[in-house]
Amino acid sequence: MRCFLGLEIPQHIRSELVLQQFLMPVQRRVPPENFHLTLVFLGDAGDAALTALDEALTRLDSAPPQIEIRGLGLFGGAKAHNLHATVAPDPALMALQERLVRRARDAGLAPEKRRYSPHVTLAYLRPGSFEQPALEQAVAGAASFRTEPFTATEVVLFRAHLRADGAQYDVLERYPLSPALRAVDW
């Protein structure tokens, strides 16, 4: 199973991101129901490793991060391949991400080693499907875009199904960030 740990985006923030998508000259937009903030990409995960990770995450105790989106960005430089909403730096978010990487490794998984850059993907960019100068101008025009901050109270284990028309994500499990949050009956 291709899995990752992430945070869900509240509906009111998703609505704001959909408007930003609409303003961008791109074609392959991510459906709003797929908006999320990846914390740790786990890749292909076996049952034994997921069971070990599940056990570790049920004891999670971490400060809930404040998530605020500030502007848009592109990954890929002169050959952009990803349009995203940029997440403002938050020490609690970075500490949570590092803690999750350690727990994934301890469970026998091999999370990606690249530097973590928190973002919400809005579109995947294929060569020839957009004009880079026009997209760069549109992204620069969205520099003042901000969302109100929201507090993330749980980490979600997602499974990704890759399909020809894009990925579909299923929630496998939810993990409250602290014992106090686990005591709340949602």
C-alpha cells in the first residue's frame, strides 16, 4: 500500500484554495477533496510496518500546530511541475513532522529523505500544458493570499490509489495529537 501521514484541510480553507486554483492558468488541478498537507510520505508500506506505526502513533503526544497558508509557489524551477499553496513556518509543525519521521523509521518504514517543505498541492504541471511565464506572473500576483490559521488536532494515515485520472486518497486511521485530545469524544 502506498501510504502517507498528513493533515486534513478544513472545508472553509479548501474553498479559498479552489478560488486560487481557478485564478491560475493550469489544467491538471487537484480535486478539493484531495487537498491535504503531507507530513511524511511512507511509500509502499507492508502490514507489519503499518501495525508497528499504528501502535507508535496511538501514543502520540505533540503540540498541535497552527497551520496558515501564505501565498502560492512552484516546485521545479524553470521546469515547474507543481503548483502549491505555501504553509507558513510553524515550530510545532516542524517538530511534529520530525517526530513522525522518527516513528516511521522505528516502525521499519523508509520515509523520503528530502528536506521538508510544507505545502498543499493545487495542481500537477505537465510540460507543454501551461505557459511558465504566465503561471509565474499569476503566482506572483497571489503573493498576498492568506488564510486564517487553523489548529491541527490529529494526524491522518492516508492510503493513495494511483489512477490514470489522478490519485484517490482513503483515510485509514486518525491519531489525535495528545492524550487530552484522545479523551474528547468527537
